[in-house]
Amino acid sequence: MNQNFPKIAQLNLSGVGCWLTLIVIGLLLTSVGLGWVVNSLLIVLALAIILPAIALVGAQWWLRRNLVEDQCPVCQYQFTGFNGTMSRCPSCGEPLKIEKGKFQRITPPGTIDVDAVDVDASSE
């Protein structure tokens, strides 16, 4: 650089070339009739930003409707499950059906659970 040139007239134009290139490319595309390419790229970019937000809101709505927190009707252990599915109580192992926001036993009412004990029948 010329050291005798006054510093007042020096301009820092770094980074301007990139912007000028993008502007010239945009002008060429629109003048040739390829504006639809630019428009489609802008639409894809907008969808890439908007769709994840919509998916997040949809997932939260679905979870609020289908996630059930209730107590096991056998042991009163509180846990969560999905509406319309079958699961087992993590505490007692009772098979449960989840319907209308409540846990229900699959076994018929009046069923008594019994643990069998093996007794040795030999007489002394």
C-alpha cells in the first residue's frame, strides 16, 4: 500500500463482495425469468423454520390428550400410561387397561389373587 496516501480516504470493503455477488445473482435470475427458483427456495426455507414449531405444538397437544396419570386399582401406586393401551403396574405387576383417563383391571371383578404354596405331603 502506498504510505504517502492519506488514511482518510481508505475504505474497508471486506465482505461487500459477497453481498454484491448475491445481489447480482438475484437480479440475473429475476431478469432471465427464473424468479420461481428463488421463490421456491424461500418457501422451502420458511417451511424448514415453521414445520418443527408446528410439530412441537402438535406433539404437546397429543400428549395432553393421551397421557394418563392415575393410581393402580390394586396397590394404589401412581404412574403414567397412554390412553387406549394395556400395561402392567410397575409395583405389583397387575395387567391394566387404560380407558377414559383411568386404569382398570383386566381380570373380572371378584377375582381373588392367591399365591400357591407347595407343601410337602410326606408323613413321618
